[in-house]
Amino acid sequence: MKSLVTALGSYVTGDEIADAVLDYGHALTLEQRTDLIDIPVVGDGGSTRLRLAVGWLIQLHTVGVDADGEEISDPQTTDLLRARMARISGDSDGDRHLDLVLSDSDWEEFE
């Protein structure tokens, strides 16, 4: 499982869900947009739901964790996030990873 780390806390969820959240957040960031999503996370006594803002100017990272219990899986949520990402990126299959590559000359613009 992975922990989604935000400025407000960290939340443990399944690997596929965490990857989809991070990819969707990246796609939104490239378009300078945000969205509110709803995902399953590990809570006290079991699984619960988390509403989370993702995208532009929202810090979000993932970290692999060793968690007790069964891997959280929610194909419907993962598919929804991938579909939203596909609409933004223009990728019909929703499985494209967006890479931002900056050269040294790109960085000079920010100095």
C-alpha cells in the first residue's frame, strides 16, 4: 500500500488508487486546474472515504508503506480517475504517464 502525503496529513490507500491520484493530480497541474476527489483510505477500524483536493498548487506525494490488513482496491474509483485524466490529457486510453522534462535553459528562465 502507499501513503498519500499532503500538507494536511497522510492517508494510506491501495497502490493503484494512490498512483491514479498522483497521475490525475499531475495532469491537473499541467493545466493549472484543481479537482475534488473521493477515494477509499485506511481509517480507524477499517476502510473509510476521504475527500481530497488535487491539482494545481496542491502538494501531493506518495510513499510506500507496510500496512496491516488487505490491500485497498476500488476499480471504480481508479477507472474514474483515469477517465478524468484522459479527458484532460487527450489520451483516449487514460494510461499515459505525463512527464515534465526541463532542460538547463528552461531553469534559467526562473533564476
